[in-house]
Amino acid sequence: MKWKTTSMQNKVIGIFGGTFDPVHLGHLHVALSVCNTLKLSEVRLIPSAQPLLRDAPSATAEQRLAMVKLAIAPHERLIADDREIRRGGSSYMVDTLTEIRAEVGENVPLCCMLSADQFSQFEQWKDWQHILDLAHLVVTTRAGYKFSYSRAVKKLVKQHQCKDFQLLHQSSAGLILFQSLIPLQISGTQIRALIQQGRYDEAKTFLPPLVWEYIQETKLYR
Ligand code: ATP
């Protein structure tokens, strides 16, 4: 095993990648719930430059990053991390985790957060079998999605699953924790569609107020 057992760490970092087109209350709910429940010291929201396994975003990378910065402003332990946008090109989580691991050293636990819909595609992530050498995985529930995964991923779960979040603080990588969240049926797709249809009052209810102001000012998604 390549990951290191650590003494109880003060710093435990959550890594939350996404398209954030736009960042919405569903994302904040995931970031804040996981941060509080698992007692993480911070969660980094990392907008992808060019996301894989989905359509190209509607907003530019700079606009998506600007919205993430506005969304996290009131929340002390949430951080906007622009490394994938600075790196450019296709955004692979394994590259992002490799960079962060090199920066924080081998002792700091990293928790890569992904929801049930993402986990069902986990086998399509670049170097997916290497990810647990770099970080833990925290797999969260998402309204409307069931956990489904291939035989290979099932085997990985069997080998690495842990049920006690405190274990994530005691080693720097290598565990998989499933975390149930109160379901919030919100998606970027739904918000973009509502705005395009002129249903602004409905779209607004799914967004942090500053993000809604930004969308109005820039006339995004119309
Ligand atoms: P889109 O509809 O444009 O595909 P999205 O709302 O799914 O966007 P992403 O930026 O693709 O947002 O998501 C980043 C991560 O957040 C993913 O792991 C996704 O599953 C998760 N996520 C997004 N919305 C929710 C939600 N309402 N509840 C739980 N997880 C969510």
C-alpha cells in the first residue's frame, strides 16, 4: 500500500470538483454537509477547465470560477481553487490530486468528493485505480440517482470501504466512505433550462443570492 498511516491530523482537505455551470445550492449543500459531518478543515471547490464525460459548459471557465467565488464567500471553510482552469485542457481528477498531494505532502488526508451519479462512471475516470493512492473517496447520495457500479468498482469498494469517518483522519488516502445527504433535487441543467425559458423566480430559488445577481448582470444562460 502506498498511502501513509498518520497520527490524528488537524488538516483534512475535501476536494470537490465539478463543472459548476452554475454553482448552485445543491453543491453548497454537499460541500457544507460533508465538511461539517466529516469534520474537514476545508473543502476546495475546483471548477474544471474542460470537463470529460459530458457536454461542454455554457458559461466560460472564468465565469464559472467567478460564480464559485461568490457562492463560497460567506463560508469560511470553503475555498475556490482555480488550478484546473489555470492548467487548461481536459480536466482529470488524477492530475489534480497528484498536484495537491505534492503541495500538501504525504501526511495530510485528502477526501475526493463525488456523488452517486459520478461514481457510477468512476471506471471511466483516467487512472481510476490510482486515485485511492492519492486520496480517500467520499461518495455522497444524490436525489434521483441510485448507486450502481461495475464488478471492478464493486471489488474496489469491497476492499476499501470504511464506515467510520474518523478513519479518514487517520490515514492520508485509500478509503471509500459512503455519505447519505438530505436530498436536494437541483441540477445545473435544470437551472439553465429555467433561465432560458424566462422562469427567473424559480431559477433564483436554487442559487446563492450573489450567484443569481451575477447571472442577471451578465445575462448568462438566456
Ligand atoms: P449539470 O446538470 O450541468 O450536469 P450538476 O448540477 O450535476 O450539473 P456538476 O458541476 O456537474 O453539477 O456537479 C459537481 C458534483 O456535484 C457532481 O459530483 C454532482 O453529482 C454533484 N451534485 C450536483 N448537484 C447535486 C445535488 N443537488 N445533490 C448532490 N450532489 C450534487
